[in-house]
Amino acid sequence: MNAKRHIVRTLTVIAFLGAVSATAHSQEVSLRAWTDSTEYQIGRWITLQVDGQMPAAIDSLVPVVFDTLGPFEVLARAVTEPEIEGSTKTQTWRFRLITFEPGKAVVPSVPFAYRMPGDTLWRIARSQPLPLTLTTVQVDTAGDIKDIKPPVDAPWTWEDVLPYVVFVWLACVVAALAFLYVHYKNKKAEQPVAAPIRPAIPAHEAAINALRQLEDRHLWQKGKVKQYYSEATEIIRIYLEQRFGVRALEMTTDEVLQAMKRIRAADAVMSDTSKLLITADLVKFAKYAPTPDENAEELTHAYTIVRATAPKPAVVQAQKETSDVR
């Protein structure tokens, strides 16, 4: 698997280098690579340092290095801040390498890409290759048997930790939402059902009074057509809610009409209710411009709905006597 990945990375680097200029000038950038030793045990970290010297006018020098460098895996990389002295700029790159193949090995030259000021052409500068010797751990067959030294783990990076942080965060969010849902559901179940509040005056009387006040204000005659229809339908919705227990203030027009179909006392005013609510919806939401006759008919329908469904005098008297006894 590592060999396959190394081949893919190598082909990528070759394709990149083939796309840039092959005529880099050695006097523009000078690179020197070195390690603190020429012999390492396999599995030990190898610090490759590349010192660069370049004209100060060069904006940046970028190493074209992926997760492998020849037979070595690249565990980490770092770069120092550039130092400028006169017209010369120096900078250092450090690569932490590792390999598990013993024998003679060569750290390949490290390619760096850069562009000169005012030039869009990419140029390539390279460090020199470094030969290394990789040895295995020497085993003393005559000595005592000892525990194997535990492997040295590569340092954790933010990319390694991020998936765990996201998972823990999502788990906390789901747990919090579940807690709030159960708490809200239990609290809602414990709340007693409030008894309906009886209006101070009968619903039909309150509705008639409100309609008369609306009529006296002459809203649609003053050009306040939308407000006129909004207040007319609100009066009727409040009346239906108090008279029949229909939650008309929270329902759409279709839901109100469907609810009234189940009320026998409302059969006679289904047509008036439909015309009143639908016309008001067209005015409020579809920018419909009603005629003066339609404006006048809106109140006519409203009065008809209230008067046709108001309780009979005997029923009203019985409700009043019941209320007095309580």
C-alpha cells in the first residue's frame, strides 16, 4: 500500500515539475540540505534541514513535498521566518522523516517552486541529495532477554483530534435536544386544562357591538380597505371561537370552514362565512381590490353569521340562570 502511494505521489511531483519551467537559474536560489548524522537506526526520526538563500525580491519559496520523500515518510514539517539582510533573504525548512527499510538509502533532492517578481513563470530549485546508512537494532544474543522498547508515537495534530471533537460536540447537542424534548413533553402533560373563560357578555352581543363600532369608523371609505377586512374577520373568528369552541384565530380559512361543517347550528351561514373569509384573504394576501358593493357586503355577511347563530332567548336565559347559581 505504501509503495502504491509512493508511486502516485512521485507521478504527481513529476507532472508538476513537467508543467513548470526547467530553466531555473542557479544564481537566483541556493539550497543546502543536511542531517545531523549519516547513519540512523530504522524507525528513528531523521531531521532533514534545508537552508535556503535567495534574492530578497522573491516573495516565497514553496517545497513541493507531500507525505513521502523517496523511501522516507514525511511525519512533520516546519519553516522559519525569513531573514533579510541587504538584498539577500535566508530561510530554513525542517522535515521529520522516518523509514523502516535497512541498508543504504538516499534522501532525494527536495524541489522548491518559486517565481521571480514580475514573472508568471514557475521556476524550480533543488537541494542536493544526501546518502544515509540505515541500520537495524543490534541484538546481543549473549545477554539477558529484555522487554522490547515501546514504539514511539508520532505527535498528534489538530487534524487527528478534530473528528473526536466533532463527535463529542454532536453527541452533546443530541443529548441536550432529547432532554429538552422529554422535559417539555412531561411539563406539557402535567399542565391542567384551563376551563374556558366565559365572556362578560354573550358572544353574539359582543360581536354585534364590535361590528357596529367597525361600521361607524368608515375605514374602507377612508381608503383603509385592508385594515377594514382584517378587523371584520377577526371579530367573526373571535365570535366563532367563543360561540362554538372553534379555534378560529389559529386556523386557516379552509380549516375554519371544515370545522364549521361539523356544527349543525352553522349550516345556515356556511355560504356567508365562506364569502366573508375568502374575500378577506384575497384583499389581505393577494392584493385584491374589492368594489364598494363588496366592501358593504362584508359587514352584511358578518351580521348574518352572528344573528343566525346566536342562541335563542330561552337558551340565553337558561345559561344566565345557570351562571347566577354558580
